[in-house]
Amino acid sequence: MKVLITAGPTIESIDPVRYLTNRSSGKMGYALAAAAAKRGHSVLLISGPTSLEIPEGVDFIPIENAAEMYQAVASQISRHDLAIFTAAVADYTPSKIAEQKLKKAEDEMTLTLKRTKDILGSAREAMNFEGILVGFAAETENLLENARSKCLKKRCNLIVANDVSRSDIGFDSSENEVTLVYPDHSETLPQDSKENLALHLIEIIEGI
Ligand code: CTP
């Protein structure tokens, strides 16, 4: 299969030296890219800045912000059979980027933000993607309910959900426990290393 994977955070500039970002190490996306390549798939990884090495045999497009990730995905997705969206894309970006470094003044300051485009949510309609679509959902409450509604709204075949209120898994951790949420049922996988989980997930997705 030809597999497209988004990973890492996006960074949204405020001024020449500051930015907004999301807490994401990129580990899960990179582990999935490595696992898919290992199983003989052709893999394109589109990633925001991380400290990780690009897995061997994987094509790579680096991006910085949400708009660049949208453009990269929109131009590439139609060539792929499977798209997995693990990136922690900023939902909001500064309405304008200051050309010069902002100087401190008052005790409080207000930053005006605007919505970014939902890349996963655009895959079916705006990008006409007909392949297998897998999203990720990081939840702190009502995991199943929230993930199921994302799965249906974004017309995914599967949402891989994890509980980010737990400090022992997710985010920077090397282990994760995920619940697979399909349009009509769900299943929790045992806690495991992100590498093992990635291999397991690729095998499960091959089955779809
Ligand atoms: N995603 C995306 N583009 C965005 C935002 C999210 O592709 N602009 C993808 C993520 O890669 C992930 C999924 O959508 O696969 C996460 O869903 P989302 O609804 O954005 O999660 P939250 O931001 O946590 O949503 P909410 O604020 O509704 O909880």
C-alpha cells in the first residue's frame, strides 16, 4: 500500500522569535512510519519539527505550520491508499504575524487567534480522498463518546484514541494504551511500547 502519515506538532509564529505549539513528541507517528515501511509499504511522512530521526526508507516532507501541513497533505493524499493522521495540529494560529519582535508593555496582553483548517476533516470532502482514513484523538474525558463523534464527523474508518490525562502513557512517554474506535464498535489494546503498538496497528489497519 501507499501510506501517508502526518506527525509531530505544528508551530504557529507570533513574531520572529515566538510561536504557539502543541505538546507532541511525534513518537507515535514516526513509529507508525517505521512499522509500515518495515512491512513493505511505501511511506510518506509529513511532519512538523521534532527531535526524531526520519525512519529508514521513508519519504519525508518537513512542514512548520498548520497551513503548510494542509497544503502538503492536499497535494499528496490522492496518490495514497491509506492516510494516518497522528499530527497534533494547532487548531488556532495568530491572526497576524508581527513583523518585528513584540515588545513588552502592559501587565496583560491579548493575542488574537483564528481557526486553522481541519486537515483530517477535509480529507473526504475537500480532498476527495477515498482510501482508508485513520485519525487520532487525544482526550482527557469521555474518551469513547468524543472519539466516536470524531470518527463519524470526519468520516474515518478508525480513530485511535488515547487518554492524555494519564501521565504514564501518551505525549512524551515511550508507552501508550489506545482504544480503537470504529464507526460501530470499539476495542482497547493492552498497554505497550509505541514501537510494538505501531506494528500491531499497521497489521490491524491492513485488515481493514
Ligand atoms: N487534525 C488535523 N487537522 C487539524 C486538527 C486535527 O488533521 N487542524 C487531526 C489530528 O491529526 C488527529 C485528529 O484530527 O488525527 C484530532 O481530532 P480533533 O478533532 O482536531 O481533536 P481535538 O483538537 O482534540 O478536537 P476537540 O478540540 O474537538 O477536542
